[in-house]
Amino acid sequence: MRQGQVLRSQAIDTAQDYFDHGGLLSDVQRRVAFHTESQEPGQAATHIAYFQQEIIPTLQRMGFHCRILDNPVAPLAPFLLAERHEDNTLPTVLSYGHADVVRGDDIHWHTGRSPWLVSVEDERWYGRGTADNKGQHSINLAALEAVLQTRGGRLGFNSKWLFESGEEIGSPGLREICQSEQMALQADVFIASDGPRVSAGRPTLFLGSRGSVLIELQLLLRKSGHHSGNWGGALRNPAVLLSHAIASLVNAHGVINVEGLRPPPLGAAVRNALSGLTLAGEANSPQVDTDWGEPGLSPLERVIGWNTLEVLALQAGDANKPVNAIPPTAKAVCQLRFVVGTDWRNTRQHIVSHLQRHGLEHVQVRILSSSAATRLALDNPWVRWTLDSIQLSTDKQAALLPNLGGTVPNDAFADILGLPTLWLPHSYPGCAQHAPNEHLLAPVAREALGLMAGIWWDLGEQGSQIIAQAAAHTGENHV
């Protein structure tokens, strides 16, 4: 075995020894104890404390220079930018993590568990943020330090990290920071971890995410309700109109009826990447409705490669205490999840025109929020490099997803910073992300430490070569 291979294996062993001796668990236990709930304004100071007491000391120990950045949009959700520079001739990687978590929801956790105290039960580490995202960025930081130790204080590349504390509230200010700090965030590649693998036992690479548009449909017909016996048949019922509006947008089988909200046909490259993969299958996963959604596609193709229009909430009257009255108003909040190639910027116009054609012009349409879809080309040289590195480290063929079914703020890195984006998730579909009893699987975490040590090691060995190949690939595609 060549010396480089020996040292690579040593870096992986160092990372996994850290796990075996309780180092990662100790990190995660301390970090989960910070109540960094971005949905709770009263916890704003906790984000700064998390940066100052946990992340900055870890980064400074590795030679990073750190600075906390004010959020230009949401003052209660600051950023942390860190840089470790070795040489101008070396590759530069930008990494990312988010300090914030969703609400702890303490009362709904299983008896004896707390969202803020990590409890270990069999192979599961329970606690808020274990999977999303404190456990994941803790793994990447520990693997980076293992490579630094093995190389005798060098990485072989320049490393930058951007942490935010508002991902769970839509990443306000992230895009503005990427624009204002564009020079400081310059890099050759983006590598980060969030979201789930396709399954616990299958390492996964995804190259972007579906976008999201949050849509409000509302009817405001009167100031108050009116007796359904005295006025029924003479007054428009907003709940009935809203029901018809929703039914006109998406049919009873979950198929989108609005042509402008549908994606382009599923390409061969995406089909090939997803062939042989299945959706979920873990014990905690819901049973898939195989007859729901776009016909002719597998469930995974519908989640990864297609668009969905979901109703998230409905409101008209009080279903728990109904009265004999025609409600004055009705409202629904819907969500369009969409892939690259969708005309998402004209979502409101598409819906309004569609409703008018169906005689439902009384429905008011408002866009509440939106974020773009992204996807790195599947034939980009960085993709094959990553898959080869994972296989060398784990002896497993990684699943390649063109994009995540959910939404991460990847457009900030792919579109604003113009970086090839590689996401290596360390969670799994049954982790109860955002729910009570969120957890990290210990075997996945241990494997991920070795996997990421291999990624960081190979970046230091092969990064310059892959950058040149990627530049040539981009040039060929623009000829």
C-alpha cells in the first residue's frame, strides 16, 4: 500500500476512533443543550452563545479566523464566517451548517426524554438538533480535524465555513450575506451536510434541492357569518368555493392540473440516477401511496424529479365547534415543491389565470415566500470524484440524487456564489426530523466520520486536478 493510502486510512481511523472513545457524543451532547430555536425570538442570545462557546473554539483550534456577522434582514439570526488559508495555489472549499433548530416541543417527547438532553437508547441518540443540523456539522468538523492531525497541521486546501442561525425560518439574510461577502466566500467547491440519506445503510450524495413556493388562497366575502337556514342558497359559501379552487389546481390523485406549475419531462439522466432506488422503507417511515401523484413515475421519481402541490392548512369556521352559519371567510395555505426548469417565478399569475378560467375569480392569491430549485449537472467531474471517494472509504456505492426532495438554501451557494454544490447527508428518513424524538443513528454517524475524513483527505490530494477537469467540462458545455 502506498504511503498516501496508508495516511488516508489513518485519517479515517482517527475520525472513527474519536467516535469510539465518545468524542462525537460529547460534542453533540454539549451542542444540543443550547436552545437555539430560531422560531422563538427569546432565544436569540443563545445563537451567539452557541457560536462563541462551541463553534468558534473548535474552529480556532484548527487555525481558523472567525467573525460573527450581523444579519441584514433578521437581526436575531446572526451568521458566523470562518476561514483557514494555507496557500493561494491550493483549492478552496466552502462548507456550511446551521446552528438553529425547530421548537423543542418538549411535552410531546417520549417519557424520560428531553429535546435538550441527549439520551442514548440502543443505537439512537435522541435530542433536538442531533439530526438537523448540529450532529451533521459536528461530524464534518471532527473529520476535518482528523485530517489536519494526520497531515501534521496541514489540510492541503483552504477551508471556509459559513454558519447561519435562521435556516428553520427560511434563511433570512443568507442570500444578502452571500452577495455582500462574495469576495470572502469565494471558493472552488461547496461541500456540506443536511437532510437524510435515501436509507440508513446507503451513503448518499445530492446535488441541489427542489424549490418551494408558499401560496395563500383566501376568500373574504363578508364581515361575519350568516344563518345557514335563513341565508343558505342565497349567499356564496367561501368554503365551497375554496374547495373547488383547490380541486381545480390538483386532482383527486395528487396530479397538478395547472400546466404552468408542471415541470419539464423527466430526463434520462435523472431517471438513470434514480433507477434501482426506493423511497424510504425504514420502520418509522409512512407507507407510500403508490397510486398517488404523477402517473408513470415511481414514488421516488415523484419526490425527487417532479413537482407537487400540497395543501398544508385549511380554515373555514371552526370544525371543532361548528355552528349553523355560512362562514364569512375561508383560507388555505398551499406549497409548490418544484424542480429545475419550472416557471416558478410566475406561480401567482399561473394560478390566478387558471382560477379565472374556472369561474373562481373570487379567490385571492398571495405568494408568502419562495426559493429557487437547484441541481448540479450529474456529469460534472465533482460528482464522480465524490462518489469514488465515498466508495473507497466505505466500500459502498453511494446513492446519487439529482436533488433533495425537500428544500435547502442551495441557491445562495449555487446561483449567487456560482459554486458546484455537493451535499452529503448523515441522517436517515426515519430520524423524526422536526418532530418529537428526533435522533441520530450511531452507526450512520460513525460511518459518516470516516466518509468525510476521506472526502477531506482526497480534496487535499486531488482538488486541483478536479478543479481543472470541472473548468474544462464547463467550457465544453458552453461551446
